[in-house]
Amino acid sequence: MLSAIARADEAAEAIQRELIQRDRQSAEFSHPGLRGVDAARDQAHLPGRPDERDAQRRERDAEVYSERQAPPPAPDARPLPLPGGQGHGVDPIPVQGGSR
């Protein structure tokens, strides 16, 4: 009975490791700069935590938001000038017809 429980725990840990790996791959695909962060975490050989998947997600999110650059300046949305220069506000309409 004890060996079945131990195998179940090992299987659950293996599943968590695979989920963490998939989360990393997904994050690295959308933000290639995170590869260095995950590699540094692997080099540190830190002990696992019960909430390791959530902790790594929070760290990745913090890294992405800290690297984010200032938003690009707003495009110049003024209208373009008309060809031939600036015209009058109202064009005069000549009177048509004559006396009756």
C-alpha cells in the first residue's frame, strides 16, 4: 500500500515538472528574453516549493512587466494639407439666370 502512495506522489511531482516546463516554453515563445531568467533559476538548483508553478509564473510576469518599454509616441493624427494650398472657408457661387 505504501509503495502505491509513493508512486502516486512521484507521478504527481512528474506531472508538475512537466506543467512547469510547458509554462516556461509558452512564456519563452512569447517573450524570448525570459530564456535567461529560466536558465539562471535552473543553475541555482533551488529546492521545490508546493506552489512552484505559481511562483515561477509570478516571477516571469514581473520580469516581463519590468522590461516593458515606454509606449510608443502617439502618431501625428493631424489632417494632411490640401493640394494647392489652403482654400477659402466658403466658395462664392455666382448668381445664375437674369432678369425675367
